[in-house]
Amino acid sequence: MLSPREIIEGYHGRPLRVMEVCGTHTHEIFRLGIRSLLPQSIELISGPGCPVCVTPTGYIDEAMFLAQECGVTICTFGDLIRVPGSEGSLATARATGAAIRPVYSPLDAVDLAAAEPERQFVFLAVGFETTVPAVCLALRKASSLGLRNFAILGANKTMPQAYLALKGSADAFLYPGHVHAILGTELCERLVHEGISGVLAGFTANELLTALAIIVLRSQEGKPFFENCYPRVVRPEGNLAAQKLIDEWMEPCDAEWRGLGRIPSSGLRLRPPFADFDARLKFHVPPITGRPNPACRCGDVLQGKLRPDQCPLFGKVCTPLHPVGACMVSNEGSCSAFFQYAQR
Ligand code: SF4
């Protein structure tokens, strides 16, 4: 019986395009050297699975408005601080006196707000289904403490509609294991009926090689397929407690994705009873249309239309130290992954 590695290395059939939807998969595949095992007939392309990367420029501008015009303290995961907005980043705003506080969790932001009741705090809520439960827990804590100086700037996104928007961009998806630990597997099974193939993958070398080998084998059957190659974490029903928590606080809304545009029902916003926690309403944030750097090709990279090193700015003007676009900033970004690993 052939090992997953032998199945992959021995594949010389029709070209197979496999999209890693998850930024952590992109990095792990590079870090573990899996790309170097692939025959020419298998191409890996990176998708929109990095939450910082898909957050549009206008969202950074909104955060800048809150920090600079409203004087609130912005609490955020570190990556977002260096993402360029239309005019500078939160890092440049901080250099000119804006209050920007990196946090490791939304709950940290609630603790900061509780400790300084005279200041207003806004947490930048970006991320997929994986991150949303922690945001809801933070909101629940802020509510139970009766905090009136805590709010979120919402830009959470959900994957189901994005998969449909990406239909046709690859022969199979490497589905993000962490997202489906929350969602379960039913969606992936339904997507098979839409003609979309994919495999749920974990993050170890063995799990990734197994998932790729399954894609190689099942693709030869000539019909759409799905397999859960991460059963130790992803159960068919997902995490019911997390789903209930999300549903209690959030409702679906249309969302703007960098590169993919506006996708109906692909985002989450606070339900009306919790509008007091909505920073846009609380601080009257005006509609802001971001102006991304026109030379940056993040949009094409996120759709798998362009390899990062095919961007004219890659490695020259745009590096992790001086990022021009979001995909070079985040640890999960594909431009950052290519810069760290592909050049070795
Ligand atoms: S290399 Fe830089 S400029 Fe080019 S697409 Fe990536 S982030 Fe944008």
C-alpha cells in the first residue's frame, strides 16, 4: 500500500489546482517543505483564509477615524496595526499620539475598559467563525459588568458564501480545519452538490500529506467529493455551544472582502438588542470607502489569480518590514509566507 507521500509524488495525471483556504495551512505547508514534494501536475494556490488580509482598506480607515477623530482607545490583534489604510496605518496613527493597544484576546480589551472607565475602548473584531465566539464572550462579559465604555468595530466574516464565490478557482479546496471545528461538516457535504470538491485538513505534516493524497485519489474518480481528514477535531455537527453563542449575539449581513468584493450574507453584525456595543453607531462613523494602493495585487493573490512573487512589488518595494499590502503583513498572509519560505 502506498503512503500519502508516495501517492502525491507519483501523481502525473491531469493538472490539479488545490486551494489552501486557510492562511495557517499556507504557512505550515511551506514550513514543512511539502511544496517541494509536489510534482508539476499539482499546483497549490493560496486563498482568502487570512482574516487580516481579507479585511478591506476602508475598515482600517474606520479604525483610524475612531482613534484620531473620536479619541477612543483601539484594542486590536497586533497584525492589524501595520495593515495600510488609505492614508497610513494604525502604527502611524499611534506614532502621532493615537491610543492603539495590542491585545491577545477580546477579553483583554474588556479588562482594559473595566480598569479605565473614563476612557472609551473599541475592539477591532475581525476574523472568521474561529474568532467570533471569543468576541461574543467578551461582549457577554462587558454586558454583565455593565460597561458603557466598550464597543466593537465589526468585520467578522463567515466562510460558506466565500466558498461559493470562489467556485471554479480550484479543482479542490483544502478546507480550514479550525473554521469547521465550529461549523461542522454538513456545509462541505452540501457543497459537493454544488460541484465543489474539498477535503478537511489538520495541520501536522501527516495530516496535510494525507489530505493532499486523498485529493489526488478522489479527483481521479471524476466527480465532486468531500472527506473529513481531520476527524480528531472536526465533528459532523461542529461545536454546538459556539454556534449557539454566535447566534445569540450576531446575525448574518453582507460583507466586503478585499479581493472578492461584497459577498451577500458572508459577514456577521451585532443583533439589534446589542446595538450599544456597535462602535459605528456609538461614534457616528461616516461611510468610508477605502483607497487601497493601486499597485498592490492583494486582491488577485487572495483569489488565487496571481502568485505573490508575480506581484511586481514583491520583495522589492514590499517586504514584511515595509508591507505595501495586507497579505505581506499578517503571519497568515500568503505574500508573507512566500517571502519567508519560497525564496529559500
Ligand atoms: S507583494 Fe505586497 S504589494 Fe504585492 S500583492 Fe503582496 S502585499 Fe500587495
